[in-house]
Amino acid sequence: MSKNAEKKPASAANTKADKKKQDSKKAANKVSRYFKELRGETKKVVWPGKKQIINNTLVVLAAVVLVAVFIGGLDILLSLLVKLILKTA
């Protein structure tokens, strides 16, 4: 009976080690599968052409300039208003 008791801890240690190996293999397989799927999805993407990229960039730049002018104008008007209020007070 003592022989079996001595073998069980050793086999339990082996199963823990085996389980860790299996878990690490599962994690590696998940990572590998993720990158394979990522590559496949990237191939499905319809990438914009050079003309569309330039057009979109110009639209964004124009919007940024318009917003900057609006905020700058609002800032100037409000600062003049504050100065006028402080002078009369």
C-alpha cells in the first residue's frame, strides 16, 4: 500500500506538468489561429485608391481649417466682449 501512495504524488506532478504543457500549446494555437484569421480578414478589406486618399485628406484639412477659423473668430469676439464689459464696470 505504501508503494501506491508513493507513486500517486509523482503521477500527480506529471499530470500537472502535462496540463501546463497542454495549456501552453492551446494558448500558442489560439495566437497562431488569431494571426491567420487576421491575415485572411486583411485580404478581404477593400483598400482605398490613391485618388480617394488624397480627396479624403483634402476634405479633412478643409474641415480643420474651417473649425479653426470659427473657433478663432469666436475667441476674438468673446475677448472683445469681456474687455468691453470690464471697461464699463
